[in-house]
Amino acid sequence: MIRIGIVGCGRILNAHLQAYRELREAGFDNFRITALCARNPNDALMFRKRGEGPPPRPPVLAPETGDPLAAPHTYLSDFQPETEVAIFTDYRELIDSGQVDAVNDFTSLLMHHQVGLYALERGKHLLVQKPLTITVKAGRMLVDAAKAGGLTLGLFENVRQVESVRAAHWVVKQRIIGELQMALMGSIGGFWSPDKIVAETPWRHHKLAGGGGGAIDIGVHAMHWIRYVGGDIESVHASVRTFEPVRYTRTPDGAIANRTECNVDDTYFATINFRNGAIGQLLWSWGAHGEAIEIPGTPAFFGSKGCIKGSNVILDDGTRTTTTALFDEQADGTTRELFYPIGFRDPYTIQQYDWLQAIERGGQPETDGECGLCDLAAAYAMIESSHLGRAVSIDEVLNGQVDYYQREINQYYSI
């Protein structure tokens, strides 16, 4: 039995608990969540037992958006009513309590290396919400600690298990569109534009708490996605900007309820050079006044025999189909089980299952610490490139040769 302690009880916890609930309902019975930790004990009690504790937080997004932040409120008692769940306000006390074998770190980014190192150095397996850590150097510390202790280190990056992303990866790997040549992904503006405090969490806009802005918070998703489908990245040449130096939360009638000054980016434009010779373009902003724009047909991947436009596949021989249709028609049973174990389709459920299975077999999950480190390095390469005014290789960022922007953060946390 794997005893799990969860550190961090914010809104995203609902999506994770929904996944654990699906695992239990499917008969997967090798784990229990035995402890919750939050600085305010009421934040943990909010999730422990139905009918007890404070009421759920109001949603920040509507359920129809499909965003994980809009997942329904979930209680541990809904799927493990027989388990006593301890409440802690200090992650160190939880880890030292003897009540957990593994830790889910769902804290804000500035805490990831602190919680992670403390857990790994005390022999606890670890699953970290993306981004891996606040800097690449901090991420390397987690990866090294896991290796030294023979422990499982997973990165929770749910974009990989989305069906359309899985299928696009498979189509490119099978060379159905030929040799990859070009990739395009991005949008300008959206729900948090032009100047809302993202997810009502001001720390996302502060360098010493969030590392970067959108280039890190959203950029690691984009880099993971484009790396998974398109292959390893050689270098990045980018520009990042802060177009909205102050952001706000407003009441329904438009009055300002909260404000925060920003010292991180809200916009990035990046050119990607893949190691396989392909090139890519990433762009994104949660600034942008007026009306948001999404590039029709993206994410797009162009090869020597055709292309993927969103979920559509268009080949030079006249074939028009979808990535998921091709996968369903042609993928073998081994690949299907690898992508969707036991038939699970929810990305959160697949990630939790994969991490728990990795602990049982004494290995690493599909999205492990090294994967998270590469995503983080690629995302930070955008910021470092913008500050240096040149292309930056991923290797330069991984080995610490380029850390101009991150240096202040590393010094602040004595990393």
C-alpha cells in the first residue's frame, strides 16, 4: 500500500482528486491518501470529509471550459471513506510523520524545490505539479536527489495524455506526414487578458515567486507539447515582453478589488530549432487588448508528405482524415495500452496511475524529472534568449552556462 501525502490544497487539487477517485472506482487499490498539508488548516479540511470543514471555494472558471481549474469539488471521503486523513500545516512535519511513503507537491512554484528536496532526502517518492521547479538549477537538484536515493520522481504535465496530443505524436512518429519540417502553435489573448490577475493568484506575476510569467507557467506546457510531438529542441531564439505592468481582479460591476505589480513577462514569441532539422514558431500572450485571436488550424505540424492542422491530417496523396481516426485504425494493442492503460482517457488519471505504477516497479514514469527539466530549460531559454539578444541552446541552459535571468532567483533562495 502506497501512502500518499498531498502538500498544497489549492483549486487544482479537485482535478487530482477526481483522478484518484477514478482509479479507486476502477479497482486500483494499492494507494491511500493519508495526509493533507496546507498553511491554513481550513484549506485542507475543505477536502477531507463531505459534510465537514469550510465550504468549497467559488470557481474561477465555468465547468464548460473543460479547464482543470473548473473540476467539481471533491472530498477524500467520497472514494476512501475508511481512511483517516491527518492534517498538517508544515510540509516537513507531514514528511517526518511516518504516515506517508510518497508526496504529491501541488504547492506554488517557489516551494517546489523546497518541498521536493526535503521529501527526496528522506526517502519519499515525489510527484511535482508542472513546472518542475522555479529554476533549472533547482530542478537539477531534484533529479540528482531522486537518482541518489533510487526514488521515483514524476512531473505532473497533463498535456501529453490529451487524446489529440497522443494521436499527433503517434502520427508524426509513424512518419505518416513524412519527415517533420515545420511546427506552429500559439494564440494571443484570452480569458485573463488584457490585465486580469491570472487564476486570482498574484504570485504568478512576481519573479521570485513564479520564476517567469507566461513563458514559464504556459511555456512549459507548450514546450512539452511541441517536444513530445516534434522531437527534442536544439535551440530557441525568442523575445518576451511585459505589456501590462499592473494586473487586477475586478468585481462583477467592474470595480477594482485587487491589484498587483508585475515584473515577469506576459507575452512571448519564439523560434524553435529542432535537433531533427525542423523549425517551429511559438507565440502566446495573456496581455492583448480588444479581441483574442487563435491561429486557425493550430497546433500545426508540416512534413514532407503532408500536415497536421489541429486534429486534421491532410496528405499530398489526397487523404483527409484525423489524427485520432488514424490512431484508432492503425495503432497496435501495445501502443494503445501504453497510451491509455486500462482504458483510462482522463489525463490526470493516466498520470497518477503511471506514477503509482512506477513506484511499484522501482522505476520512473513516462513524464519523469528529466522530462520536466528539459521542458523547464526550453521555457527558460525563451527568457534567457530575449535578455541576451541571441539564440540560446537547450544544453547551455541545462548545464548552467546561460542563467543570466535565473541568477537572481538562485541567489535569493541560495540554490
